[in-house]
Amino acid sequence: MRSLATTSNVRRFVSLLMFMFCLVRCAASGSAQSEPGQTIAGSMPELGELESGNVDIRLYEQSPVQDRWPAEAESLAKPSLTWQSTHFFVSRLPLRYDDWGIRDSWQAPLLLRVSADVKIPQGNHRLLLRARALSRLWIDGRVAASTDALSKSPPDGEEPITPIPTPIVAGMRLPGYRQQEVVSPLSIESDSTCRVVLEVVVGGKGARTETGEVCVAIQREGCEHFELLRPTASRSENIRLIDAEVEPLCKSIERQLAAMDTERRHSAEATRDEYWKKRRDYVQRWLNAHPAPSIPTSGNDAAAPSVHPIDAFIVEKINKSLSSSDVNNSPEARNFNEKVLPLLRAQCFRCHADKANGGLRLNTREAALAGGDSGVPAIQPGDSEASELLRRIASDDESERMPPGDKALTKEQIELVRDWIKQGAQWYARPVQPEDVKLPPVIDDEKFLRRVYFDAIGLPPTDKAVHVFLADQREDKRQRLIRELLADSRLADQWMPYWQDVLAENPTIINASLNSTGPFRWFIYDSLIDNKPVDRWVTELIMMRGNAHEGGSAGFGLAGENDAPMATKAQIIGSAFLGIEMQCARCHDSPFHSTLQKDLYSLAAYLERKAVTVPKTSSVPVAFFEKKARESLIKVTLPTGQSIDPAWPFADETGSTEDDALDELLEKKDDSRERLAALITSPTNHRFAQVFVNRVWKQLMGAGFVEPVQDWEGRMPSHPELLQWLAHDFMTHGYDMRHLLETIMTSQAYSREAIGRNATAEYDVRFFNAPDRRRMTSEQIVDSLYFTAGMSMDVEELTFVHDGRRPMSSRLTLGRPTRAWMMANLANERDRPSLTLPKAVMVGEVMEAFGWTGARQSSINQREGSPTAIQPGVLSNSVLSVWVTRVAAGSKLADIALNASSPDDLVQQLFLRYLSRRPSESERKMFVAELSDGFADRVIETVLSEAQSLPPPLPLVTWFNHLQSEANLIQQEHERRVAAGPPVDVRLNPQWRERLEDTVWSLINHREFVWMP
Amino acid sequence: MAHALHTLHATEPAPATLPPQGQAEHVISIWLGGGMGQIDTFDPKRRGDPKAKKAGSYYDSIDTAVPNVQVSEHLKGIAPLMEHVTAVRTVNHNVIDEHAAATNRMHTGRAISGTITYPSIGSLVASQLEPMEAGAPRYVLIGYPNVTRGPGFLGPNAGYIYLTDTSRGPIGLSRPQSITQDRQNHRSELLNRFREATPESTDPRLKEYDSVIDESLKLSGPEFNRSFQLNEEPESLRAEYGGEFGQRCLVARRLVQRGVRFIEVSHNLNFLNGAGWDVHNEGILKQHALIQELDTAVAALLRDLKKQGLLDKTLVTITTEFGRPPEFDSGGGRGHQGSAFTCVLMGGGLKHCGAYGTTDDLAKKIVSDPVSVPDFFATILWSLGIDPSLNLYDGDRPVPITDGGKPIAALFGV
């Protein structure tokens, strides 16, 4: 129902039709008198005095209706949020947080009221209203314009393509996709101040709580352009409705909203401080009762007080190993340590070392001679034929052959063991050579700077930062650098990928698929940005709060196409925070671990807050056991359908117990999910802090003290005391990840040449005398490609819904990525060109080559790191490589090229920019030679012109129209445009420009660009 | 990769439960996303009428080279070649409503698992067979990349290289269009001089990366990229293969000749009818054009492989998400049917019989010789001599290469 305006897109008719209705007599400000004959329900809302000079915006939740205006009786609650703006312009809603500060959803339908008193001069003007759904614009009590409610749900692909709208006035900013646009005349008899109230309905059934770009603008009589409406006494600028003026406003509004979001989140979080203060006190009491291991002080230079505790522990282990090392370097000893022991370790230790299957251990000579439960010694030194071990590995009888399974040892392997027993089965201590444990030098300033930058913020230093750091003469400049970078909010960007992987964050923008989750990336990001203590954010994760589809930790709780989601979550929590791997326990007891099926499902029951049953699919087919020649290694101990209650199975492993002491940490004692969170994050759980410390250590040093980081059972830490000390220190400092990072990064161990072999060494010979060489992550590589080129990441918004007509629960929006971690699974299983996002694909294909995947179906604790030809391939040949190596019109590279004082200067700049170092003499020479020819004449006297303007815009392809053939053609045209790359900068001589591009290309294709120094 | 390459070859006896081993060396796997309706293609039945809501085929049927085996009238090219073809008419699974899930089932041969990412059939083959020629990739995908088509727990060595457009070559390994060959040569030369100017590293990890830089420069050079240069083929042959899909099939043949073991060629490009093979509602109106495009390309491929002496060594398959029911939906199109549908095997040295397995008079229920998805996978693997009961390992965990699949014995001459 509307009388004063229509919502037709056929705007040309609008003004003609409407003129007769629109004689608004402006009365005194605040008047809301309805004229008789008013056909729209309700009247202009009474808002009282409005702050002069500002636009007042109020957001009401749970508006009673979505597709019509509420009657008087259907009254609104108080506004949930009120804020101010400068113009009648709304680009998005502020975020909603729950009372813990975790992202939540607004309770739709929402009503948004945007109001101000506006001075409008005498004259015949035109008003313009843009809104997505039902809206009406009141001027002094009369409705001056309105838009329609969203009609019924759109089809899944067959909607006709929506053409690009034609602007009402040439050069005008176009309305957002499927944003309704209404123009109506406004006649003002004499200059007056009018009360203007815009009411907009947002979201509701079948819709997102997104506004699109809402605005009210006015074209004053005699003016060419529309201007955004702004209040009387506004201190802000007049903004014409053209991109060049609206874009900066969008940016400033976005900054304002982001600051507001942060502030509101912080104040919600602050309500939890009291509880966490109690938790801190509890931790402190525990720490007092359980002091840290003392830092070694003797036998080395560590006696000096300046020695970092980490280095003291590391040097102590090296010295001990050297002094106790068996210097006997006989061929027999080498044979044992290089061949026999690795074989035993690989083939036997899984069941016969820390875990003594059949009572038998084979990890020491004594244990092997003693034998297992049968009492038969496994080894008779000197008599291989009488040794049970040999008999079992050489047996043809599959029912008793060891190791079990279908892969028997090879003849050579059996011979190796036979000879070793024959020669007396001597167990030689592993020799440690001084050169294996020597401490390499600490790296130089250039390398150190680059290493710290990547580890802290995931980006290289700018060339300026390199200059400043190299010039800095202060002795503690490295510590200062570390502290400064750890305080940088981009630390969150650097650590996001790790937790997305470990916690299997797996949002999909089309249908839910295997183990897809909500986008709880935003929960993790907020936690990292706010530097929440780790025990706190892990608790909040396990509590699964906020909205699952809009970034709350509840999104962690989802698991698409999974019939026991909480079992999956329990498995992730176990491996992520306790180092307990329960992957096998989904369907059967673990063959090489002590975890049982029941353990996993009892944790799942905690999360579910009630008993759970084992789904039918989570078992092993009976046929599997029937065809086995021997008793199977795996046992199904839970019949499907069995009900399992919450129970804590890991008291022995973790030290955490279900008892009264735990109750002290709980706010709701009967909430089993909270109970589980406390069992995991309580200081009594010695695994929690250690597992966390171990994970962070590995990220910086290339290997953990305990490997693999997610599966501690039966593994020994390489440096037990150091691990304990770090965990203790981490807890003492309030589970602060930044403190932990600082502790590690300020050690000499972290700063040494990366020649370590820790990742491949067994725990007893893993010394961390040097960090391992690390390849940069996919995210670091992509972010540095953009960063070094001076470009911002520019890809499509990750969604197929641009007009709000689907709730987030069925089609997600993941926003427009600005850092690589914000990318997501772009799988196009339907093989429809219309469902590609060519720019995002361009980024995704580089990330995938280096081991990233957006489809994290289960936890990724270590990305696949093996080198493949595709890795250098995408740096050489991909579309992204074309974009970042082109000297594009108006680009940073063009700028550098135009302003360089000499080829030498240019080469120096490029080396600092791309590799954070100065070129060597031979490098300098070769690149200067490359760029000297034509350098003097490189600049062409011309200006960047309109000729370099963008190709015409293409209609938008969405989920709703993607099955139209035209949709495929449009996306393919996009693909072609993206593949062609940006236009070049015509101010540079093409031949010389290409040589510059080739230089940049070779810098990003050198191994140094992708390997940490 | 942790596992040794393993393949049974003629010297090793086949396990007792298996029929004589196949001798194929390559697979070209044609994928029809969206779900090919068996009743409108390889398992035709009586004519139906969408207007009268009478269930049945959309088209007439025609005879083929194999007596008593008929196909849709729009498969005129394949019909005379049916002695090299077996339409397996009784493939079945229980996934219906979700395209990604059905795509996953038909690529991995398994129901999804919450704990492991299963490899695709292409990766299974790649994990077991070295390329026929050194330097060639094992597995090439012509279509969009995704996890479903990937190596899962087998790791990147069993992964694919891929291209989405035959005019562009493989992603990461073909020179960008804006860079001429001369310029690419200059770049490589510049990079190599730069690499020489920096001291050689003793770090094995850096050395390994340096060696893949060399490999990448080589693969993206003109020699390997020749496989994608269709202008080396006679114009008449290219015309015989038809449009972009046909050109993809021709690239696949060239890759077979280059030594690649498994090539997946995706068909559903959606241009002919928007919906591709997912012919709900009006999507069905131009389904015949889609079938004809498939027919043109596949018939050309079979003839070409035969002429080149490659047909017996190359198994060509047509697989799809699920089939479609004989009934029509409210818009005159068809829904999904996973309980009985057709996948096709061609060439590869199998003993073809035109069609295998029988459905009822509306291709709705299986009457005889059902073939599970694992059985279908076992047939493909065994045609290459890969034991379908072989265990692969995800760390400690043994994962049989098929989920208990048994090859279709009749196709191996039993």
C-alpha cells in the first residue's frame, strides 16, 4: 500500500505521476500530524528532539511484521542500538554481539529509523530513495516516497538476468544490486526545516539482515546532481551522489562502524572480566603450588644472567648428550643406529614401546630380553634362530606374523635383524657428533627483520622499515622490533590460518558439504585481535556461542553431512588442545592408541549436553572381520545405537579430574559443555598449556618438542623441562599468546641460521640448536605478492547472494577478502562457469599450489609441504603472477619506475621491497645491466587518460540467475578480463617496462621469495 | 608419498577371486555433472509424454551395432560403435538430493566419512601407476578443481594438474597469453642468471625447491605444452570432435599419447541449456543438444583411438552423479534417481557387450545384475591391472582401494 510514490524501476514516469501528490507544507520541526485521507498505516514516528547536526539511526529488533507496516497495536520494543551518521546513507548494519562479545545475529525482522531535521530551501525538488525492501520516507508527517516489501522467494537459478540500471542523471552512482530506487517530486513553498524520517525493514523470513546501500538524496531545483540528504547545521560536507564523492563517505562510515563494533565488543567482553579474574586467581594458586622447573645454570655460559632461559635448556641438553655420547663410532654401532633401530622403530614401536601390547616392549635391550606376557624372551643374543622376534617377523603364517597387516617385512629387513641378533643384539647409544649440535651463528639484521616480520604479521617489511632497522644502532633493537610487531593487530592475520586449519573451519558458499562449518573464522579473528587469553577463547569456542552462520563460535559446532557432529568436534578438540588423537575412535577402538570408541562419544555427550548414540555409519562392517585370518587389530566396542553419557576419560593423560574442585570454575554446574571446557582449560590440565606451547614452538622453530603435535600418546618430548618451563611461564602470564611469542622470539635459538634438522630427528637427538628452514605459507606468499606490488587484494565478495534474498543459514556471505586467510572453498562441483568467482579463483589457485585448502574436512595439523612443480609454476605463469608483475596504470610499480633516480637506485629499491635485503654485487650488476638500457628514455610524456578506462560493467551473476545461459557467458567474460590482467602504464616505454616486469618476475620466482630466511 | 607404487602386471598371478586381469594403460573419464538421464540416453524405454505426465523416454530409440541393444536416437554416432561399448545400466547408490555429495560418491566410490578425505579415482590410479613416459603427469583434469577430484590422504603426488579451457593450457604450467615465447625465454634466462648469482644452498629443502623450479620451467616450456596445442591436429579431425567439449576429448587423446594415465574430462558446460545435465523443468527442452554434443565427441574419440591403435589400451568411461526418473516434474523436466542409472565403459581391452545389467520397463528399478559404485570402480581399476582389494594407507590406517568392490566378471571374459 502506498500512495505518494511507486517503486517502479521505470523512473521516468515516476516524477510525472507523483507531482500531484506531493505538496508538502513544512510545519515546525517535530510536527508529525497526519493529514486526513492518509492511506498508509501508522504515522510518522515521534522521535522527540534530535541532536542537531547529526543523522540519528535507531535499530529495532523483532519488529512484528516484515511485509507491511505494523498497526498501532503492534508496538516496537526500545531500539537495540542507536548511532549517529552524517548523511541519510546506510551501507551496513553494525555487527551484533551476544553478551560475551561473540558474533550473533540480529533478531529479524528489523526496523531501521534514520532521522534528522533537514533544512530544505523553497523550490520544486526531486527526492530519491534507495532501499532493498519495505521502506517509507516521512517528511513532516507525510510519506514522501516508499519502496515495496520483498516479494516471494526467488528461484534457484532461473531468474532472468537483472540488467545494469541506467542512471537517472548521467554520471550518478548506480543503485546496489536489485536495490529499489524511487524518485518523487518535493515541492517546498518557503525555506524551512523539515523533520525527515526514513523507516526501512531489514531481514526476516527468507532474508538476510543486510540493508544494501540505503540512501535518501535530493536534487534541488535547478541543480544537475542529486545530493545526499544531510541535517541542518551539519558539519559534514555536501556529498553529490557520484562515486567519487560517495566512495570516501563509505570508507569513513566503515571506519566509524568498525570502531563502534570494536567498542561494543569490548564492553560486552568486559562483563566477563570478573569471572576470568577468578580464573586467574585460581591459576595463580595452582602455579604457586606447582613451581616451574629451574633453569639450568651450570656447565655452560648459561651462568651469565643474560642467557635466555630457552637457550639455557637447549645448551644443557646438547652438553649432556655430548658428554654421555658413546664415542665408539664402530661399524656395528653405526649399523645399529642407522639401520636396525630405525627399522624397529618404524615397525615395532607403535605397539611395543610406550604402549606394551602383550606386555612386550622392544625399545630397550633389557625389555626385549625379558619378553612379554608369554614369558618368552623376544631376543636370545647370539642365537637368532631361537629368538621369538625373528620367528614372528619371518613367519609365513599370517595369523601370527609381525607386524600385523598385509605388509610383511622384506627379506633384507629380516636379514638385518637376523645378523644383528647373531652378533649379540648390542644396543648402542646414539652417537652425537659435535658438528650435529653446533650452534650456528645468529642471523644478520636483514634476515632477522624479515623472519620476525613474517612470523609476527605474515608480511615482509617495507623498504623503509628495512632502512630504519639497519640504521638503528641501539643494542636492544631486536627486542624492540619484536615487541612492536607483536603489538600490531596484523598478528591476528598471521595466526588465523593456523587455527582455521587446526579447528577445521570449513564454510561453504553454496550448499553445506562434508563437515562444513559456520564461518567461525570471525570468532577466532576477534579473539586474536582482542588478544583474549588462550584458556578464555578456547572456553568460548567449546561453549559454541553466538550465531553459527554469522561468525559466532557456534559455527564450530556445525558439521555438514555428518551424522555425529559432536563426535567430530570432540575429536578436533582432543587433538587441538590435548594432543589426544581419536580419529579411529569414531568407528572402533584405536589400534595403536589407548583411546576407545567410548571415550570419543562420552566427550561428544558433554558437548551435546545429553547422552549421545553411536550412528549406524560409525562402525565397521561385520564382513571386515569375517575375512581376517587373525584377530583384528581393531575392535568395535560400542554397538551402534548405544546411548553414551558424558564422562571424562582423560584424567590420567591430563591430570584434570571431574571433582568438586572443578565446580569452583563453573558458573552453571549442570552445564556439561561448560564442564568440558573447564576440564580442558583448567590449570590442573597440564596438557592444555603444554600442547599449546608446543604448537606455537613448532610454528616458529619448524618442529615441536613433541611430534606429532596433535598426537602425544607414547611420544616423548625432546626437552621436557623446557616445555614445562614455557608452559608454566605462559600460564603465569595469563595464557597470553603474545607473551609466549615474545619469549620464544627473543631467544638465540630462534635467531640462529635455519639449518636445523629437528623435524626429522627423533626426540632424543632433536636439539633445536638451530631452527628448521621453513617455507612460507600459502597465505604469506599471496599476501606478500600483493604487498610487495603495493596492491590491495581485490577479489569478488565471496557469496552468490547479493540482494539479501536468502538467509545466511542457507547461503553464506564471507565478505570481500583483504587478506589471504579470508579466502574460502571455491569448489565448483557443479562445473558451472556461472558459479565461478574468477578473481577469487586466481588467488585460490596460487594458495592451493602451496598447500592451502578451503575445504578443511578435518583438522589439518601440518599442511602438505612437499615441493611440486606447480608451486614455482603458479608464481611464473598464473593469472595472479600476471597481475602482480605488471607495471599497471597508476600502480606502485609504475610510481617507483617513474621516480627512480638511476638503474642502481631502482635495483636497490626492488631488492629491499621484494627480498628485504640489499643485492649482492653480482646481483646488482646483472639487474642494473638489465634495466640500464633505455633507462634514460623510459618516460613517455603523456598522461594516464580515459583511454585506459575500464571495460563496461557486466550484469551480476547470482545464485538466483546462475542457470541462465547468459550467466555463463557473463562469468566467462569476467574470466577473460581477469586473465588479461590490468592495463599497463602508458607513461613508460613498453620495451623498458617489460624488462622491469621481467625483473620483478624473477624476484618473485627466486626461492628466496617463498622461503623464510 | 609413503607407499610404494604397486601394480600387478602380467607376471604376477591374479588373486583367485578375480577374473583375468585387464591390460588397459590409460583412462579417459568423461564426467557429466548434474546427472545424465539413463532413460533418455543409454537405457531407453517406451516413449513418455511430459505434457500428459506419462512416464517414459523423451526420445525415440534406435538399434545399435549390438543386437538387442538400443540407445536414444540422439546417440547416432555411438550406436554403430557399440561393439566397443558397455552401458552398465544398473549402477546405483543412495545419494539423491545433493549434487556435491553425489559428485563425491561418484569420484571417490565411497560414502563420505567424517574422519578421512578419500582420494578420487584419478588419484587412486595416479598413486598406483607411474606415467608411461618420464616427465609426464599421471593425472590431468580438464574441468574445475575441487577436493572431490583430488588426492585426499594420498597427498599431492597423486594429485592432478588441471585446465579449465583448452585454449589456455594447464594452470601454472602454461605461459600466460600476454607473455610471448621469446619473453618467457628471456625471463627464464634472467631468473637462471639470478639463481646463479646467489650462492648455492646446501640446505636439502632449498635444493629440492630449486629442482622443482627447474622442473616447472621445463613443464611450462614448449615441449610439454605441445600436448595442448590442438592446431597440430588436422582441421578435419578437430571438426569431427565438435565444440569445446570435443576439443577437450582431443586433448585427452593427446595426453594419452604423452603418457598420462588418467584424464578426467568434464562435459557439463551449461551453455546449451543453462542447467546442463541437471534437466529439471525447462532444462530438458534442449537436452537433446547436450546428448548430441556428447555423442559427436565420444564417437569421434572412439574412432580416433581405434585408428591410432590406442582403443584397447585406453578405457573410456562416462560417469555421472545419478540418473533421472522416468516421470516428469511439474515443469516437464526430470528429478534425480540414484537407485538405478547408467555409466558407460568403452574400449580399454574389455569384452564389451553393448549393455550390462537390466532395469525394469521404465529404467526405474534394477531387475538383474546390479553394479554398486565400488563394483564399478573395481572394474575400472582391474581393467588397469590394479587389484581392487589392495590396501592403501592413511598413516597407520589401512584403506582398501575400493570399498569391497568386485569387477564385473563378464567384461573380463568370464
